[in-house]
Amino acid sequence: MELESSTAPSLDEEELDQLMAVADKAKLKAYSPYSNYRVGAALLASSGDTYGGCNVENSSYGLTICAERTALFKAASNGERNFKAIVVTSDHSEEFIYPCGACRQVLSEFGNMDVYMMQPSGRIRRTTLEALIPFSFSKKILDDAEKQRLEEWE
Amino acid sequence: MELESSTAPSLDEEELDQLMAVADKAKLKAYSPYSNYRVGAALLASSGDTYGGCNVENSSYGLTICAERTALFKAASNGERNFKAIVVTSDHSEEFIYPCGACRQVLSEFGNMDVYMMQPSGRIRRTTLEALIPFSFSKKILDDAEKQRLEEWE
Amino acid sequence: MELESSTAPSLDEEELDQLMAVADKAKLKAYSPYSNYRVGAALLASSGDTYGGCNVENSSYGLTICAERTALFKAASNGERNFKAIVVTSDHSEEFIYPCGACRQVLSEFGNMDVYMMQPSGRIRRTTLEALIPFSFSKKILDDAEKQRLEEWE
Amino acid sequence: MELESSTAPSLDEEELDQLMAVADKAKLKAYSPYSNYRVGAALLASSGDTYGGCNVENSSYGLTICAERTALFKAASNGERNFKAIVVTSDHSEEFIYPCGACRQVLSEFGNMDVYMMQPSGRIRRTTLEALIPFSFSKKILDDAEKQRLEEWE
Ligand SMILES: [Zn+2]
Ligand SMILES: [Zn+2]
Ligand SMILES: [Zn+2]
Ligand SMILES: [Zn+2]
């Protein structure tokens, strides 16, 4: 494991190793007949439980889901609402693959977390969700807008 | 349990009871602060395993996922590729709630299955996925189109 | 033009010819570097105006949009809320290509309409949106559920 | 107009004024019966043409589209592939509303551009798309992965 990061991680080495193993294994379940591009993710909830996910593609491309969101939907449907970290990996050996904008948005619904990008070799880089989606659109904005709308009606 | 259906179901009563219980329980985990509308689903794979799902909403409404797809993504990321039946339920007591078009499409990627709509009272209605999305857009169409495209190039 | 249909169309031949031409032309603008599969659509609003659309794909497959929805979003953002018919076409010469489930759902938000599937040769088949997405999930369901929820609180 | 920005804009004041007017007008066409939250956008293509967009919601929340993507799909289906700037506005008077992650991803498919957030009062803030979605997932990644996959097969 070779970690690139300029700030302190939220996980210790053992936790990260375990999360990387879950992401690697989750990748093997990918359903990706259209892109031939397998992605795996592992999401660590504050509860201590870990949720793996892979991409699940669809003939109508727009209904494809990414590995990161699969992991998040699994966790959320298990009652999880707070997360510590996510690891993302693919078959692509020469690049660190970052989550797409849709996944950044869906993850950010539940607050900030560490985001790790892992190459198949085990090389890993760390950042945070807030760094990947600054000024995110959030529930607070809709709540404030609704409040303002109701006040204007009075 | 009061089942409305004109054709023979693919499940026996015990299997259906168990699937209904999973859907009911999955509904309780819904994250639906925007619609205040909770939906639960339970998907029975050909392996015999059952996967529960709920809706997980997002402040960017377009990134919301339905209960049926949550269940499907959980199953698919566990390696499941064939399904026997899905049960859908909500808090809405007076209507049978059918899956939206996006869920019909995502489920149909993996072939036909029975679809059960359940009211909170336990009243239930059965149909099939093919009846809900006739002439579905599928992988075969893209494969044929690609084959035709390559032939035209030769 | 060779039209397959068992029921009376909502358009006369001239209107249909014009709509088919718009769909054909819209297809040429497709941005489809991932699927290499071009689709065009033309949507006729009750106002008499026509809106063309093509698929616009994304490297994150799940953010891809279909031709039918592009046409609908163009029309809706121009203030249109009622529609008479949509024509869909692709480069695929041997099949009638039907809208995916997501497009059926988005179109059905605005009620029923005729749906025409056109082959590059000009062969055409007609159906209705309601036939393609029976028992559709709709605004009425959410409105009723909200009403029921508020009543239970009283 | 009161512009907050630390770097030089890509538009002159007249162009920006015109784009702001288009966004304001596009907002009025919003179809938002679920959120009651209207958003407008105006996208300036390198061709010099401007495309307005609004949010178009759906009873299946996940099929809702944002104003920014409506504008982008209109432009792309008109053949546009390069963009200079986008303006986003809403009815929310006290906040600068930034695009959601899905819109950032869809816009970034076509490269960088200026992004302006406008309040109803005319107050405006400027940033760039690259600042809003750093390390974006892109076509290049899929192309490289495909190339690597084919090389490994040889
Ligand atoms: Zn993603
Ligand atoms: Zn659905
Ligand atoms: Zn579609
Ligand atoms: Zn958006």
C-alpha cells in the first residue's frame, strides 16, 4: 500500500486495508456489458459496517448506476446515515479514478467523508468529498427556499 | 392476504408472505425527506435469496433512487442475474402503486419476473414485468445495431 | 411511408411526414461516442410546434439522456405542457425501436400521446404511450398520498 | 449587477447582462410541482448562440432534470459542442445556488467554462466548472481503459 495524501486520514491502516479488500472484491460482481469497464467501491459507515458496490449498467445508458452509489444505496437502505470513508477502484491500472459528479452529489447528501482512489496495484490516493464537490447543492438550500416561499405568502 | 390475479403466480403462498414481510420492513428505512413518501420493495432472486430496498432521495431530485432499483442494485452487486418476483409497497393505503418507468426498465435488463403491488393492509395484486413494459428496449437491440454497423463498414 | 397500426392515428399524413423529417434530422446531431448508436426524436405539442431531440451521452453512463427526453425537455422549457405525438428513429434498419422505460415515464407526466417508431427506410409503426406504460406512476398518486398523510395527522 | 469574482471573466458586461436575462426568463417556464422550486439557466455556446433551460420535474423524482442540463441538452441537440459560460438562477434570494453534481458532470463532458450564480436581485458570483468538479471523470479515462484492455488481450 502506497498512500498519497497531504492530510491526516480518518482511518487507521488496518481499517483502510479491509476497505480496500472489500472494494476489490465488489468489483468482481460488476455488470458492465456496455462499457466493459468494471468499478468497485467500499463504503465505511459510522456504525463500523462496510458496504461494497459495483457498477450495474443498463441498455438505456441513462439508467446505469455507478459502484459508489450502489454502495451508498445499500448502506442507506440498511438505515445508515453517516459515513467515514469510501474507497473506489477499477481495472484501470494507470490512473486514479475519481467518482463522477452524480456520485459526489449522492454521497454529499449525507455529509463529508474521506474519499480514497485505489489502483489495481494497491497504490492509493486520498482526498475528501468536500474537496471534490465544493459549494454542493444540499437539503439546506431547499429548506431555506421553502421557508422563504412560505414567508412571502404570509 | 387477498391476492388479485388472473394467472398463476410463480410463488407459493409461503414465499409470497415472506417477500411481503421483507418489503414492509425495508420501507421503514426509507430516506424520503423531500416527498415524505416511503416505498419498500423486496426482490426474490432465482438463487432463492431475497433483497430488500427503499427509496433514497436527494436534494437534486434527479439523483433520487426508487425502492425497486435499490433492491435490484443490491442483488446485482451480490452477483444475482436472474429474478423470480418483486413486491412493492408504500404508505398509501388506497392504491396499488406500480413501479415507475425507470424501475421497469432497470428490472427488465434481467428478463421477466412477477411483479406484486401490496397495500399496507396486505391486499395484493399481481402482474408481470413484461405486461408493465411491453416492447422493452434491451441489450439485444444494441447488440444487433452494433453488428449491423460493423457489417456496413466491411 | 408504410404505416403499421390497428387504430386511427391522431395525425394526418402531412403532419406525420413533417414530424418524421424532424426526427431524421435531429438524429444527425446525436452525441453518442460511447454507444455509437444515434437516436432522433420529434415531439409535436398541442400548440402545433415541433421539437426535435437526439441522445446526448456522458462518460458517466448514468447521466446520458435519450432523444425522446431531450425533445420533451426542450418543449417543456418552452412552456409546452400538452402533446399529440412523438416519432422515434435510429440507425437501426431492421427493428422498430421503442422508447426506454425512463422516457415513457417522463413523457407520461404530461398525459397520453401517439408514439411512432420509424425505421431509416421510412417504415413506421404506431402505438400509444398508455399502451407502453400501463398503470403508470403519476402525480395523482403522490397528491393522494400527501392528502392521506395530512388527514392522518389531524 | 454586482459581480463577485477574483479572476477575469470570459464575458464582457453586455454579454453577461444578456445571459442573465435569458436565465431569468427561462426560470418562468419551470415545471416544478413537486419541489415548488424554480430554477433557470442560460448557456452561451462558442458559436455565440444562447440556450435557456429550466427544471422539469417528474412524479418519479429520479427522472427530474435540472435547468442547467435542460440548457445543455438543447444546445447539444442543436450541434453545439463548445461552451463559454453558464448562468444559473432561482427564486431563492439569499443564497448563491450552485449546480448539483450531476449537472457539473454533464457540463464537464464538453470541457471547461465560466459558471455564474445569480440571485433574483441581480447579485452575481463567478467561478469555473473545473473549480466545481476537480479531477472530473471523463471520456479520456474510458478511452485509456479501453486501450489498456485491448492491449492486455493481445
Ligand atoms: Zn458515479
Ligand atoms: Zn421507480
Ligand atoms: Zn429513453
Ligand atoms: Zn443539477
